[in-house]
Amino acid sequence: MSAIKILARILATRVGPHIELAVEAETGEVLKVLATEDQADRLVDELEDLLNSPGGPEDDEPPEAA
């Protein structure tokens, strides 16, 4: 598995029956994938769930005391 990279941008476009996602890292590397409409819809749902959930402590920080 490759190292985690910092996201620079994401672009999406329709390619026939698919959605093409282009994910660019700050290093300039680009990964392109094709997704079905259902996959793209599930991705949107997951991102909305993450954005609407309460933020948790960072991985290197202890949880807050009650």
C-alpha cells in the first residue's frame, strides 16, 4: 500500500454511463477511477455522514475527560 498523500483537488465528470473521478495529490500525482452512479451516490452519502458527525479527537491526542 502506498503512503498517504495530501489531497489537492478532486474533479468529477460523466463518461458514458460512469462517473470519472480524478483525485490529485499535492505532489501532482493523479489517480483516475470510473464509478457507477450507485458508487458515486454511496461516496457522497459517506462524505455527508462524516461531515455531519461530531469531530473526534485526533489520533495522537487522548480523549477529553468527562
